Amino acid sequence: MKSMNIHSLIERILIDSVPSTDEEERLIDCANSVRKKLDSYILEHNLEQYITDIVFGGSFAKGTWLKNETDIDIFLKFRYELDYDHFETLGKQIGMQSLTEYSPYLRYADHPYVEAVIEGIKVNIVPCFDVPFGKWKSAADRSPFHTSYMINHLNQQQKNQVRVLKRFLKALKIYGAEISVEGFSGYVCEVLISKFGSFLSTLEFFSKKFSNKMIISINENTVSLERTNVNHNSFAIILDPIDQNRNLGSAISARSVAIMIQASRRFLSNPSEKYFTSQNIFAVQNNLKNLLSSFILVIEFTYTNRPSDVIWGQLKKLTKSIIGFSESYGFKIFRSICSVNDKENHCVIALLLESTTISSLSLKVGPEILRINDVEKFAEANEKSPLKWIDNNSITKCILFRDHTNIKEYLKYVFENSPNLIGIPKGLKTDFLGSQNIYLLNQHPKLDLHVSNTISELITTDDRLF
């Protein structure tokens, strides 16, 4: 019975995921129209000497996009011999000038590309080099090969299975390789379906067979292998079928893989449509929020304009630094979360602590007594300690008195007097120190929507995982 239910559920999800013929035609018309504009601009400005081809890429070209949720990726293939500076300049020029009527703007990945919204459809003009296979010059050079590979290796049924997998991951908020998500990219979804054959087979693998000692490769059996390659240091190793030296798993966090594993187990044991719809994390019970409010520290700040991946990278580094610094002082942090509102250039860090206060007394554990040099260094470093001793296991110890016992007051003092101790990312330092606001949740009853939503995410249990 369960088997029939799970297959009928997947069929229902597919109906909601496969684009209509009208949508497909509208996208094709838009893509062809943009291509003509690019061709015209290149010819009118005698740039054909630099361009070898214009090709479609991404999920649009591969036929794996979700209904009402696609970008059109168009790749400008530049001659292999062109130097990198001209490559970047011409890529921006052609994209911006060809689409000038649509108010295009620059986006940044490993190099700049142009984006515009045309009749509600996001279009990306991405420069790449026309390289021989394996002779990559820019990060985008593999993309046309990815497109060709998937067109040749995925049948229509498998393309639809990719769509179901994307819906599953999207609902769990682990879809997308961008640094804000650190999840499974669309291409990884295609690789997994190409490897395992179907959505259910992919979930079966993650629920029962996955190991962080495995290397997932389309070209070989997925078995435990020795991790000898420097790129094989991520929790999940998924090799790019067109470049075996490239680990697609390096962009996927251990947390995202863990969510995939647990959600796969739970879904297979009790299939439900809730695994394909976003959870309403903002419907948090007020009594839980009230119970935890005295254990939650909030840090918020504003920042000057910068690309999304840049601010997310800086914010995640800052959050990690603050946690490490606070814990080294004696505070215990159970959980943390950070978020960005890029419309208002506003960042929030929320920390759930065991306690927002700690004892004024601190125990320092030193070396074993036989390590003579280390013992001397320990004694010198803790000269001001009022009490030092050797315990029953021959370990040196001492006590020190802390100057601060409240995490809010401690961090506030450090931000104002010794910010270099924390390791604030260089490009964020001025913005952060000039605008930061730190407070305990129970002392700040009025919260804006962004802060409130961040707190809700911090204290919400995803019932699809537990």
C-alpha cells in the first residue's frame, strides 16, 4: 500500500513541477529573442572575431527546470586565445549593451556576468571561453559541456525525476550551491539522477547507504575509497562527470547532507506532501519564544552594498568568529543562525546559549607535569592566578577571575575597545563596528520583521526531520 501511495504522490508532485507547453514556448521565444539581440550587437560592433558561438545552458537548455521557476542562461563563448581582461570587459559590454532596454545589471560569481528581467523571466548572459575539453580557463567553461552531457544522458523520465528531487530539496531549504544555502545545486541533482536513475533510488541511497567515506561518481561504482585528492575533503564527495578532479560536494555543507539523509529516511517511511512544500517556520508558539527569550542574544547591523555571496560569506565568517571567541571565554552556545535582508542591507546573528551569564571564576587546565617546558610556560602565562595546583593525575591547573560574566556586556566591551580580538572580516569591519546593535531578546520587546523571522528560524523544530 505504501509503495502505491508514494508513487501516486510523486505523480501529483510532477504535475505541479513540469512546465506547461505555453510556458515552454514563452521561454523559448524569450531565449531566441535575446540571442538575436546578442548576435546583432556583436555584428554591428565588429566583435565576431572574439566570439565563436552563443549557446543556451542551465536547466532551461537541459529541460530540467521547475514550473514557473527558471532562469535562462545564455553563454557567450569567447576565443580560447583571448586574454582574461578583454574577456571580462567584452562579456560585460556585450551583455549590458545588448539588453540595455531591459535595465540590465551586473552579478558576480567567479567573474562578472549580466542579468536582466525580461517579461518576468530572469536572463543571465555568462561569458566563457571556447576551450578544448579539459582545458578550462574560467569557472564557466565547463557549463556548455555540462549541458551537452545531461542532454545526452538524461531521458525525459529522468528529467522529470530531477524536477521531483529539486522540489524535495527546495522545500527543505537545501537547494542551491550559493553560500547562503550551501546546498545541492541543480547540476548536482542532475548528476544524482543520472547516477541512481530516479528520485526514490536517490533517497534510498542517502537514507541507507551514504557514508562520508564514499566517492559518488557516475563513471564508477559508489564505494568507500581512499581520499587522496586534496579536493576530497568535504562531507559528501560527488565528482563532476566531465571533470573527475572537480568535487561538486565541496559547495554542500555537512548540515545540508545530514538534512538530506534524515529527510530521506523519514519520507520513505512515511510519504507525505509536506516534504515538497515549504515549512511555515514563522508560526512559532509564543510560549516557546517567551521561555527561551532570556537565553537568546541578538546582534544586528547594516552594511554598504555588495554582492549577495560576498555579504553572506562575510556574515558566516563573522558568526563563526563570534561563537569561537565567546566559547573560548567560557560561554556555551547551543545553536546559532544568521540571515541577510539584502533589500535593506541588514544582517542578523542570533545565538541560543546555555546561559547568558557565567561564573566569575574560571578554571585553566595546563600540561602534564612531565612536560617541563610547557609547565614553565603555563606558570608564566598564569602568574596572576591566586591559586595553582597539581591534581591527582599530575595535571597542572589554576583559577582566574573573569572581568566579565554577561555575554552582552562582554561582547559590547570587546566591540568598542578590542575588536581585533574577534577576527571581523576586513571588508565588513567598518560597517559592523559603526552600526552594530547587541541585546538580549527578553530586553528588547519590539522586533522588526527580519529579526523576528530569524529568531523564529532559530527556535523552530522541522517536524519533517523528527
